[in-house]
Amino acid sequence: MEEKRDSVDPCTDPTADDQLARLGYQAELPRQLSMFSVMGLSFAIMAVPFGLSTTFAASLTNGGPATVLWGWVIVSLISIAIALSLAEICSIYPTAGGVYYWAALLSKRKWAPAASWVTGWLTLAGNWTLALSINFGGAQLILSCISLWNEDFVATDWQTVLCFWCVCLVCYLVNMVGAKHLDLINTICVYWTGASIVVILVVILVMAPARNSGAYVFGHYDSSQSGYPTGWSFFIGLQQAAFTLTGYGMIAVMCEEVQHPEREVPKAMVWSVVGAGITGLVYLIPILFVLPDVKELLSVASGQPLGLLFKHATGSAGGGFGLLFLVLGIWLFAGIGALTASSRCLYSFARDGAVPWSRIWSKIDTHFNVPLMALTLSTVVACLLGLIYFGSSAALFSFTGVATICLSASYALPVLVSLLTGREKVREAPFSLGYWGWVVNGVTVAWIVLAVFILSMPITLIDLAPTTMNYASVVFAGFALISVAWYFAYGLKHFHGPPILLTDVPNFAIGIHKNGQYDLEKVESQDKPDIEVSNFRLDTWNE
């Protein structure tokens, strides 16, 4: 048996494909990604230095250094709890459907389709808006490079949108043509990020003309710029960390491209968050030591203070651009990774018939070995949403909050369902939290409920105007209404959730997705109400 296993194509794991078939799907994507590569993808989507740099205003306005540093520590620890909760469930149901599939399988059968639908649309909206916010932030950061030489430069709306479309095109082409190299790209991302942080740390600490004291870095708190009560201002400042630590759950959509996904993807999910937390600390502490006047940073015309900070530290525009270039490299990996995850999310949701014209978006291109039409639609949606910038820059900025709210809510739903059902279906998970699961799951749900409120608040109440208002809650409500309307118009009658929901115990029928159709294979299991495949246990439904 061992010799036969060794002769198999290393990009194909027949055991994983069999397990996937038991979960209701035919394997269509090559299993060519390693655990380190998937961890790199998660690391790329979070893009810690880039994410922290483009959202600095939130924490600087609401407390300054103390909020930046300790807010990051708190949210990092909570994010590890969320990652552990998701990893436990992922180890039982490792499919590209991710959280929407988990919500269905963990729910009672009566509510499974609705739970699957709501979670799926939250995930899809979160993926699309995260790809939008990452690439739009990247475009703005690119244009902010000009302000290193001309501090009064402000890009026009057309310049910003055109730059955004260009970066979307680059990310699209890399995902299409370079699909077979995603393993290498994700691996390079980890090394690029690590090397960039070391270079930035050394350069700014050596070249900075002045340094702040340790008391300032670790304890200075000033919320006078926020307009909020002192204590609540700290929580508003957590937006910076929350916006950055948000994409790790998305990598579940890569389960069908990984060998031994029940083991490798959960580990990648948790370790990527741990790595991101440490990376953030190593990046933030040196920056806080050389932080110039906060009011000066917040008054930058471009709205992106990082370039000015690097310019102050190095003493020259060229030196500032050199450090900013390293962060832009990190952004590029994030843009590519976010679009990768978005396309896989759309592909998996479409193959279960939840998206209009599902057969188109669930098709795998045999030449590039990617869901090309899903990738194309995800790119087009991001480009079209970018047009909102012409009407309201504030509304577009709210998409960053919407992405975090949608993804966080989609993470919370399967965890909440698991708690409400007594964690029965995760007791024998390969990646088990044991008795600690109750605490970890509880922290996950409690934080996400609080985060939804925090992320819906404007950064400051001072001189609050339509251009500075946070419209995240409005946009989120809009997405929710569209999803609900589509469910009653179509989903209620036609959507049945993942194909495994078509089971009928004791005659256990497994729906295998193939070319947009469901082939039902009946398995007589009157004496075996539970079907076990390797580490997977598909239990009978709790009516």
C-alpha cells in the first residue's frame, strides 16, 4: 500500500478527494498547495504592515501610541481565539465552502438552508469588499508617494480610480496566468514581509533624528482628537487592529487545493494569526519610537501618513520612498491573495446554486486550472464598486468596515450554532479544543458582537460631516436586504444548501456536485446511521 501511495501524483491526494466526495463534492481543483503556502496566503491577506499603515488614523485619533500598541495586543489575542474556533470546525468539514458549509452542517436540518444562505452571502460580500478595500488602499498608497516630494499633492478622483483599476488588473492577471505558481507566490510573501520589517526597523531606528521615550510609546494616551469619552475612544481605536486582522478565515476556501486539508488548513489558520500578531508588534514598536507629531500626521493632504513618517525618519523623500516601496510589495501580495480567496468563495457558493447564473461561475477553466469566470466576476465587481468614489469617498471608505463586519459575522454564525447545539458535532474534531472550546467559542461570539458596533462608528465626532461619517452599517444593511430579498425571490424555493443536505437517513443519499448537477448516490445505512470516512464523521440530523 505504501509503494502504491508513493507512486501517486504529489499534487493529488486520493484520500482527500474521497473525503471531499463524502462531503458532497467532486474534486475539480489540483491539490498543489502546502500548509506553509496556505499560511502565506492568510498572511498575505492580512498584510500586517500595509493594513496597519493605511488605518493609522483610527488609533492615532483615539488615544495615540497606547491605543496603537495595546489595542493590537488585545485584538491579536482575540483573533487567535477566533482562528482556533474556526480551525476546529474546519478540521471536520474541509471544503471550499468554508463557513457557509459549516453553518449548514452544524445547524438543525430545518434551518440549515437558511443558515447556509445567510452565512454564504455574508462571506461573499466580505470577500468582495475586502478585495476592494485592499486594492483601493493600495492605489491610494501608490499615489501618496508623490506627496513625498510635493506634500500638497492630492490625487483627483479620476487618478485614484484609474490607478485602482490598474492594480485590480495586475492582481487579476497574476491570479489567472500565475495560478500554478500560487504556492511560490504565497511563500515569497512570508519572506518578503519578514525581510521588509527587519529593514524598516533597522533603518528608522538608525536614521531617525530623534526618538520618543519608552513611557510615551507604551503609555501615552490622548483622545482629545476623537470627541468620544476617554474610555470609549480606546475601543473606537481598535478599528485599526480589527481592520487588519480580518482575513484569516477566508483561507478555508482553499481546502480543496491542499493535501490533507483537515490537518494543514486549521494549522495554517491559527499559525498565520499568531505570526501576524508578532509581526505587528515588531513593526509597530519601532514606528512608535520615531513617531512625529500626531497632529501633523493626521493633517496629511493625501490621508496616508506613512510616507511622511518614513520621510521624517530617514530625512529624505528618497529614503521615505524606499521604505514605502517595501510596504507596497506587501500590499501587492495582499491584493493577489484577496482576489484568490474571493474567486474561490464565489466558485464554491455558485456550485450550490446560490448565485444567479451559477453554472457560469462554478466552472473550472481547464487551461489555467482556476475558476476563471468567478475570478473575472470578482474583479469586475470590485472595479464597479470603486466607481462609488466619484459620488462619496466616505461611502467607499466604509467598505473596509463592511468587509470586516461581514467576515466577522460569517465567522460568528457557525461558532454560535455550534454553541447552541452543545458543541456536539465538534467533540471528535481532529483539531479539538476540548473543554476550552466553550470559553474560546464564547470569546469569539462576544467580541464579534462588540466589533460590529465599534466598526460602525466614525473615527472622530469632531467636525463630523457627511464626508467623515462612517457608512459601514448602512452599506452592510444594504447587502443584507439584497440577500434576504434574493432568498425569498429564489432561494426559498430553489436553494437547498450544500448537496450533503439532500441526505435521507436511514437511506443516506450523498449529493455529488458535478458540472452544475447533483448525482445522488444512495448508500444503505440502516445499520450504520453514522458514516465514518477517515477522521470525518457525518452524523444523523437533529430534527
